[in-house]
Amino acid sequence: MVGRTESSGGSVAIGGSAMASTPKFGSFYGGRKEEELDCSSLYDLTKPHTESFDYFVERGLEEAVRRLQPIELKHPISGTSLRLWVEKPNVSPPMKDLGSQALDQRLLPSECRLAGLTYRGIFTADICMQWNNGVVVRHNISYGKMPVMVKSSVCHLRGLNQKQLVAAKEEATEMGGYFICNGNERIIRLLIMPKRNYVVGVKRTSYKNRGPSYSDKGVMIRCVRPDQSAVTMRMYYMNYGSASLGFSVRRQEFLIPVGIILKALIESNEYEIYEQLMSIQSDSKAMKGALGSQFVSQRAKIILEEVRQLSLFTRHDCLQFLGNRFRPVMGLEDKQQHAAVVGEQVLNDYILVHLDNPLDKFNLLVFMLQKLFALVDGMAAPDNADALQNHEILLPGHLLTIVVKDRIQDWLLRVQGQLLKEMKEKPAENDLQLKHVQKVFEKVPASDVSKKVEYLLNTGNLVSQSGLDLNQVGGFTLVAEKLNFLRYLSHFRSVHRGAFFATLRTTTVRKLLPESWGFMCPVHTPDGSPCGLLNHLTAACQISSDLDARGNKKDPLAIRKSVTKVMVNLGLVPVLPKLSNMAPPEYLTVLLDGCVIGHLATGAIPSIIEHLRRLKVVDGSEVPADMEIAYIPCTSAGSYPGLYLATTPSRFTRTVKQMFGDGSLELIGPLEQAYMEIKCPGGNEPIGPKPTHEEINATAFLSVVASLTPWSDHNQSPRNMYQCQMGKQTMGFPAQALQCRADNKMYRIQTPQMPIAQTNAWNKYHMNQFPTGTNAIVAVLAYTGFDMEDAMILNKSSVERGLHYGQVYKSETIDLTELRQRGDGVTNVFARSGAMARFKEQADKSANFIDIDGLPYVGQTLTEGDPYCSVVNKMTGQSKISKLKGSEAAIVDYVAAINTGSKDPLQKVTIRTRHPRYPQIGDKFSSRHGQKGVCSQLWPDVDMPFSAVTGMRPDIIINPHAFPSRMTIGMLLESMAAKAGALDGKFMNATPFKKSSKEGGDGKDFAKTGGNDGTADLLGQQMNAHGFNYHGTEVMYSGVLGTEFVCEIYLGVVYYQRLRHMVSDKYQVRSMGPVNPVTRQPVKGRKVGGGIRFGEMERDSLLAHGAAYLLHDRLHACSDYHTANVCGFCGSLLATVPLPTTRGSLGSLGLGIQQGGKKICRVCNTSKGIETVAMPFVFRYLAAELAAMNIKLTMTLSQN
Amino acid sequence: MDNVSYQRFPTVRIRDIKDDVLKFELRDTDASIANALRRIMIAEVPTLAIDLVEIESNSSVLNDEFLAHRLGLIPIVSDRAMEMRLSRDCDACDGDGRCEYCSIEFHLSVKCTGDQTLDVTSLDLVSSDPSIIPVDAAGRAADMGGFESNDTRGILIVKLRKGQELKLRAIARKGIGKDHAKWSPAATVTFQYEPEIHINEALMETLTLEEKQEWIDSSPTKVFELDPVSQQVVVVDPEAYTYDEEVLKKAEAMGKPGLVEIYSKEDSFIFTVESTGAIKASQMFLNAIEILKSKLDAVRLSFDTEEADDQFGELGAHMRGGGI
């Protein structure tokens, strides 16, 4: 009965929304299984999005408004002072508009999708007003409606179980993480940022352009406040030995000698500062990592000398200097504040803003100087700014937090400006009392705040004065296309390097660096322009959050305290009391989140680290579970040594197994990973030090999409990259809630199947819920010649049985409110035009398609030009009928009548049509191994070759030449494995690296077996057991002749995907059609029925072939063929006009294209000698254009 | 070339005959005839299949054309198909379905009212002609004890949840597999040359017992066996041989080429015919011969006629023995 599996239509079917995912061929009958899927693996994928949005609404907003600059005003006459600030920001769950008569007042995401609304909730805050330092008056104000992330803590879907989700018309596996803007699902893109609060040494030639005597070396730190707003600070090395600090205010960089800041930060004297700086040096110059005392002392003196030359001797002097310089920059020109106060504010707002304490800032500056000097001296190498260890991620919630903070600050300033203006103009009336202030609130719309956020989401563009320390102004958001589940899911995991880097000519930023191992997938990046810039997180990579393992908010200060305490017990020398000569190589600086917490003796560090790692995995210990413990040891001219601890949010983390203790799972980061010894299961025994950690599984370095490729370890690597691309272009089963969606375009395959050869990830991520292909019987042979050059032959009967049948869903929203003029009542309604007696005739014609309500019948088949919607203008009685465009037939799938909230008649509908797409010649298909091909023939079943034993005819024939150069051995394995699996009725595990890892059994040393992991051997034996050839081949007969083939044919089962590129969307043909009115040449564009440009190179090839007739046909006859009348005497092309029939008639003066009739040359005033000449119309146009420039073009006519 | 008679008298010997499986030998003919029979069985033996579906109400999860496609693929008992008319050739009607010569009407009207999911199967199709019903292959197989009992509920069309309804009219028509795979009565038709296996006994005796067993095991199918008594290698099932030449390769690898000689008898074929259940496998074969004969009649009729040249072109001249 082997032959029965051949009919591809439905041998393995997928069930309803809650089909169990057991790896067995199940029965098709019976009720649905009620068990819940465990979707935690899917939720983990969108966690960075949802968790950070939770941060935004629950903690980030609070933190942001707390750090806003309050506005302070004083009335010029009465002297009343007013202080204004914002408190208690709150985003509430989305609700329907007031006046809606719905029973459920909640606005659900599915309603937004269908109705093209934005999923947003009201954003309010308290404005606190305080007059003359008196009682605080609170005034609740609405900042408009803030877009809300689906499945965030303010979303209605949070906490629903799968049944409830389905009831809310969502996927059972809904994972959230996106916004719904005007019905579209949009995501805020994850962006790479420099790691926060971490000093990076850089060498850039552009630094020399900062000014005279600037060198190319510097150190950089991106300081991030607890409210996620950032200020990047750079320290440049000056060629004369000093250093200068640079920071940007409103996108303009300001440079200050570092000495001034050092002195301004703490009350100190020059000797102390000198001593601090000199602690860099060590006497033992020869040792690695040490700086020369001579070198440092010279430069320390220069730094201090520089300040003295500006006659700044005390801290006060320095603060005053800063205050005077920065008063205009800070926007405090007309204030009476003392310069020193302004100076302190500068330090507060722009210098190392992640630290509050000036002493901490001072210590970090000293550390930065140390690092800078080490860099200059060649003792330390510059860090690679493109390496992942110096990166973190800008999370959606964090971006929103800083944007909203910026917008509210802007609003406050505008309120301040308005108040000042009014007080200046009419001080008597505008008394700065409550009434006045409230009036001003009305004048300065607060809802702008949310509008700007919505604008950001809709367009991806950021509007900000300060630039928010971000490197780009656009491209922050993208649409989460639900083309298929793979594409949808990888949107959430994609990480962009930043728009700036896309413009760079150099390719260094695109390089795959070993530092990314385990965090960024090496396989899953697109080819072409975004290659290497748009990466994807690995399936196992998690982003650290501001919550601890128990879900409580992390308190950075408490963490610093407890970690310091632990470290002091272990031998940390704290910062206070100051002791000098704590310098590498004997002592290393310990930094926690960019704060110097002390020094440790180098020798003790390894054991301390191990102790910390043990503590880290203990639940509830002083050391947070996701703390990064990066110990960079002393090396000569390596990275600058130190112990860098990080507990901040938005870092990359992943889990590995400890090989000490009881083998707990530990979260590690990319910086520490570079200095750890991590063993890969099944890998070679490491040559270096004994490994301390172990990878959990061998595929942890792959993204979700990449880990779905079966036996990707047997493929040539670019093929796996291609599959990652093609997997995302596959027609699949995009959503189970298809019926409740109105996406612009959605692809669906009618009979999808689970692949027989599947990886572990397939089940882990519930891909059975959203399968993307069909198990097809594939024969590898050169049969008819129609399989050349990656073409493939499909079996016509298989296609008729449903192989790769698909549909395209298209939705159109018709909104009549858009037609309405402002202030008008309802004039347009949906109705069949026959409502008016005058248009009876027209109505009868469309009655077959349009119901009395003006909307189409659901289930109606439409062909080109058929009407499907009718809108009647009540005033004029005229109707506007929408007709189906394109030559393709469509079926009305769904009509959604949308309540626009008012009591008006229906004003908005969404019509979804279904376009059947059966596989046809020219459609694109692909296996899961980057082997794409175009269908070249639908070959009759009887003409296909058949297997002698089983009688099996293949569904697909591909050419053997597809294999040798591409080396996709994984596909050959899949073919055999799925065949064996089909014979056994079992799913086959095709996880890559399985045999070389422990879970796959023997764990044989990869090197010893020469890469042969015995997979093929195993499969061969399985085939033998079923009476098939060991090598997967079968004896086949020609279907046409009935004779045996000389060769045995490789025949097996391969999971084939149908890609969304289909001829019916792409074919372009014309013989006649629209032309450009000026040149009369065919217009371009498929949509308008235009032609394809027959360009220069095409012309050249025809010339080379001597194909003169064809050339004439293409470029003249099929283009702008024109016959013109030329006067033989004057040679003019333009002067010939038809002889006017009646005097004074101006008809068709210039062109003279009327055929027949007498022509006259107006110059020669005769009709003699006028000849008809064929020419391109553009030539005539050229003559006209030249005439306009007073250049005459004459033609000489000759008989030959 | 003249006077050479190609006439042969093919014989058929039936090995195994069941409703849905037929195994027979076809001797004294060549591959062209064997393949012609195979091709006709797959693509040209007519059956009935649902060809037109009028959907009155469909609130199921599957869309209309999906359902129509599924209905079309349901095999229908087609014993009468041979004498029925193709609806496009039917004089009695315009092919609208209510014609006894060319079409059969089915009705399906199901609504789920219970809390359990309701399976709509081929058994819910109500035929206008009691002799023409969907094939209940599973039901018949259950009699033979071949299937599990829970699979006796007909062919699943769609599942309905509470409140969903499906109401439609379907018209089955006669057709052939060439036009659409749903009209193909054959699940599988295959043939292979009958193998002739000669073991070189002398050479075989030079092998040790283990070597013999190893050699036997090299064939994935059970062709040879070690006789437990004589400890000689014997051919138990020559037809199990798949022409994979594994044993020849093995013999060569053992350094004993010519251990066995295998020929294929080029005039003898072993056929396996599997039916979808629309018609019995044996009937399918008979129908195929019938159709082949009528095709040849068509050729013979036009032999020597004026139209032959038009109809057959160069082939016509060839048939008249004129050569090309």
C-alpha cells in the first residue's frame, strides 16, 4: 500500500486551533483536543518587547517625569512665583469611544485590526502647581491616547488563557509585542546601541577633525540615566598630552579640558588629583598592562597646568567658568542664578549622567583617563566598536520612555513660553493664578505627546530637538507582516545595527564577529544591502530587564550596596578611603554598572569570580542572576584590564551550564563570554584552560528560523542563509484567526502539512500550528529537459489533488467619512444604486453582484470589472461603484461592517476577497535547503516516471545538477529520512549537530569521525529494513515508453515550500495600450498595462544579430510610429497643416496628423511637394522643442 | 520488413484478485502494450466524481472552493461509468445534472447542534441514485478486518462546531483521469519485467556459510534464502527482486563476479493494480482493454481513408506501410 502516500492532498492534515502536537500521525476524526499548548517558548521570543513596554507604563514613565525639569515662573508685578511639574503618569487600557453602544466597552485588538483603528489607551498625568512654595494643587490632564502594545500589562489580552484568547478572536498562541496602528501591526525595531555605562577605547581618524592638536585616540562612554535617557561622553587625547571632554547638547558637541571637570567635580587640591592620576602607574614597568610613571606624570602635570593657565584655581572657579560658558546653552540666559549653580547643573545634566555622586563621577573620569593613557601608550588596544561585547539593545519600551519624556518636557517648556508671553503682554489680566494657568493648558495641547508617539509608530520617524542621543531619526518601526509565521516571528527577533551604518561604504560593520557567538545568529541575515546589519537574535538569547528573577524591580543602589558588600568580604579594596598605587598589574579596577567600586588584587580575582558565579545562580542571593562578570585579565597590548560588572537592563544574555557546583544554569553576557572557557558538547577537548562552563545544546547559536532547517550542519553555509530568507517568503498558514483579520495581503496554502523530517525547534515553537509546506515525493533526474537551470516539473495530477494549492487574501477598506466635508452631514451611504428610480437600469446590471445594502454577496465570484461595492450620494443620487481590478478572478470572502461610533448609517466597511492560486507554470517553489526553482511544466501523471516496485510517480522532478555545486547534503538526507519516516509512520528528528551532541546518543568526537556522524548510515539501514535501497535510489520506468531507466533514481520525500512569488502577480504583456501623451511612447508599469523598456543593451544585441526587422518592430512600429507631413521645399516638419476647410478654423493646427485631406505648408504657402514620412513621434517632438528654442530643424527629402 | 508478422498472442495469468488489488502476469507482448494498459488504467478509464458543487450555505471553517475540491476527490462507486455519457456529449440534457445518462445529484445538509465537534463525512452525502454512492472504502475494509474500527466513518470532508452549517448540492459526472486526477480510478498501476535468476551453484559453493548469509542479506528485498537443510542458497521469490543490482555489486565486492546472473524477460510483465475503490481493480483492467480496443478501432476505421492523412499525418502513411 505504499502507493497511497503519493496523493499529497491530505495525507497529513493539520487540525483546528488546538490540534495536539504529538509527533505521531494522528487520526483525522473525532473532537478537538482540549489541552493547552505550552507557549512559553513563544512568549520568550517577544519578551524583550512586552517586558520593556511594561517597564514603560509601570515604571519608566514615573521615573521619566520625576526627572523632568520643573518650570518656575515669577509674575512681573505681583511677584507670585509658580512651580509646575508632572506626577503620576498613567496609561489606561484601550476603551471604546464614549457614546459607543457596545455591551463590552473594552476595545479589543481584533476589533482594531478589522476596523483599521489604533489600539490605544488614555494617557493621563497630574500637573502639580505650587504657588509661592505653598500648597501643591494637582490638576489631572490628558496627554491623548497612547498606543498600547498587545499583551502588555495594559492590554486586555494579558493573562488570558488560550480559550479566552480564541474567544477574543486572537491566535491561541498570541504572543503580542506589537502595536496596532490604523489596523496594521507595527513593531518597534530592536536597535544596537553602545553598551551603557561602559568605557570603550576608540581610535578614529575623524577625531583629528575636532580641532588643532586633537589626536585620533579617545575613550567613549554612553551614560544612561535610570529613566533610559542617555548622554554620550567622549574623552579625546590631545597631542600635547592633555585630554578634552566632549558631549553633545542639541546635536552640537562641546569640548572642555578634562582638568576643569576634574576640579569642578570635587573639592580637592592639585596634589590630590595628581596623586590620583599617578596611581595609574606602577614601578614595575616591564610587566604587562602597566604604564610608565614618567609618561603619566608628565601628562598629569599638563592637565593640571592647562587649568591653571585659565586662572581656575578652586572648584568654585571651575564651576563658575562652566556656568558662564554654558548659561546660553542651558537656556538660562535671563535667569538670575549664580554661575556656579549653572555649572553644577552642567555637571549634573551632561557629565557621566548615570552617576549621581560627584565623587563617583570623579573616580570614573580618572579611570577613563587611565584607559585613555593606556591606549595612547600602546599598553591597551582600542576596543572594537562593532563587536557585540560593547553593545546592548535599545528596547521598544525604553525608546518610548525617552520619547515621551522628551515630549512632555517640550510641552512644559511650551507652557512656560506661553505663560511668559502672556504675562509680558498683559501682566494685569494674566495673573498666573489657577484660572490663567488652566487656560494656558488649553492653548498648548497636551495630546500632542501621544500624537507624536503615534506618529513615531506609524512612520518610524522621530521628532526631537535634542536627538535623544540616538544616531538616527527614522526607521524605528516596521510592519509585522503575517506572510507566514516564520516571517512574523523573525520581525520580533531582528536587530538592526542602525540606519547610519547602512550608509557606510566600508563593510567592517557587517562582518560576522566571533563575539556574537550564541547571541546573534550567524546564519540568519539577509543577503544584499542589509546583510550583516540586520541580524537576528538566537533562539536562546534573552535581553536582561529591569526586573530580577522573581519579577521585582531591581534597585541599582541596593544592588551596588550588596554586591560591594560581598566583594569587600572577598578582598575588595573600596574606593574610600583613598589609597594610591592601586594600579594594574597588581591591582585591577572593579566597575559596577560604570561606577568604580574599588580595586582587587589581580591574583585573587579568579577565585573571587568563581565565588560570585556560585552566588549568582543562588535564588535570592545578593548577586543578581543576570549580572555580567567580565574579567579582562592583564595582557600586553590587549583590552584594558579590569573587572567589569553589569546589572543594567537591555544587555544580551544567554544561559550556559556551570561545570562546577551542581551544574546550575547561569546567564552570561557577550563581554564575559570572550574571557570564559565554554565547552561545546561533542566538540573537541579544549587545548587551553579547563572549561568552566558548557553549552546546553549545540544548536543554541541559531535563530528560530535557522534552527528549523533540517540537518543544516550538512549544508554549505550560504544555502542555510538562503533558506532563512526563503522560509520567510513562503506561502504558509499565517494565522488561525484568519477570519478575523483584514491584512492588506495575506497568503495561505490550502493543504499544509507538518514536515516528516523536523528539528527539535519545530515542536518547541509550535510550528505545527503554522506549517509552511507540503511533503512532496521528489525524484532527482533529468527527465524531459524542462528541469534545466533549477526549473522543476510538477505532477499535474498531484497538483489537481491539492499539492501547493493556495489563496491570496486581499482586503480593502472603504471609508465614507473620508469623502465627507468638514461640518457636513452624512451624504454618502452604501446602497445599491437602484434606490433611485432614475438609475434603475444600472442597478439591474449590478444586482447580480451587489446586495440591496450596496455591499457584495459573501461567496460571490467576481471577474475583472465586476462591481462589488456601491456608494450612493444622497444629495445627487449618483452612485459610485467599485469594480474589481486586475484580470484575476476573486471570491468575496468576508465583509466587515464597521461601527464608527456614531448613530449615523454605516460609513465604513472592509471587504476581503480571496484569490485562488493554483500552482502554475512560472510559480516559485523551494525546499528547505536554499534550493529554489520555478515550475516549468505541469506534466501529466502518466508521463511521469514510475517506480517499478511501488508504482509511485513523483510529485516533483528536480535536476541532479542542483546538487554538486551547491552541496546541500542536508536535502539528500532529508529526502531519505522523510522516506524512511513515511514508511515507518514516524516523524524523523533532523536536528542539526544532534549526533555530535550528547542528546543524540553516542557523542562521538567530531574530529575522529571526520565529520561523518553516521546519519546517512542510519537512514540507509532503515530503508533497507523496509525493502528499499540503502542509498535511497529506486529502479524507475519511463512513463512514456514503459522501459526501464539505465540509472537508478534518487527518490524520496522532501518538504517543499511554495514561495509567494507567483507569475500571476508578475507577468506583463501588451501589444497596444496606454501611451505617454507627450512622446506617444508606451508608458511603463505593470499596473497600468505598460510595456517593458527595450533598452540600449537589448538594442545592441539585436544589432549584433542583424535582426533589423525585429529592431524596427520593437523600437518603431510597437512604440511611437508616426507619419508626418514634411514640406519638400522648406524641409519643415512643423509648418505643414491640413488645408483649412472653413476659413478661420483653428482645428488641429500644430500637429497635422489628420490622415487624408490636403496639406499645406504655411511657409511656402503651397501644397505641392508635401510628402508623408514615417518617423518616431519623439522626433517630431524634438523638432517642436527645438523650434521653441528658436532652432529650425529641416529635413531634406530624397527619392532613394 | 514485408511479411514479418508482429502478431503475438498475449496471455494473462491472474495471481491475486481482490476488490481493490489485482496482481497478474502479462506474457508474450512488449513494453508498449504493457505501458499502454498502465496509462489507460490511470488516465483514461472513466469514473464518476463530483464536478459541480452548488453551495447554499457554508459556515464551516473551510471556504467554498476548498470544500468543492475535497468533495471532488471523494471516490464514487462507478460501475456504471462505462455506459454513461460524458456530460459534454450528452444529447438528453445540457449537462445540468438532472439527467440519468450523464450525471447524478448529491445533497448534503448538515448542521452541528451539539457541543461536540461534528465530522461531516462522505456518508452524509445523499445520492439521487442508490446505486451510485461514495465509496466507503473504510467500511468495506473493516469487513476484512484491515482497519481500526474508529476509521469506519467514511471520508472526512469537514468538521463543524456548534452552530455551523453546511448545505450544498453536488453533481457527479463521468470523466477521465487525464482531465482531472479525481476521475482516475487507479491509486497505483505498475509493472516490472519478470526477472530470471540463475545462481552459479559451483561458485556459490566456494563461499562459506557466513559469506552466503552476508550475500543474501545484501539484497534489501527477500529474494534469496539459505536453505536450512541443504545450506544452499535458493531463490525464494524472484519477483521480489527490484533490479537494484545490490547482489551483483556484492558478489563483485566479494571477488566472485558471476555468482549470480539475472536477466529480465523483456516480454513478460508482472502487473500490480490498486484501485481507489471507484471500480474493482479487475474491472478497471477489463475496461482498460476495452478502451484500448476502441482506440485501435478508431485507428483501423480511419485506415486507408482520406481523413487518415489529416488525422494521423505521417503516422497515417506509416500505418499504410508506406514508410516515412
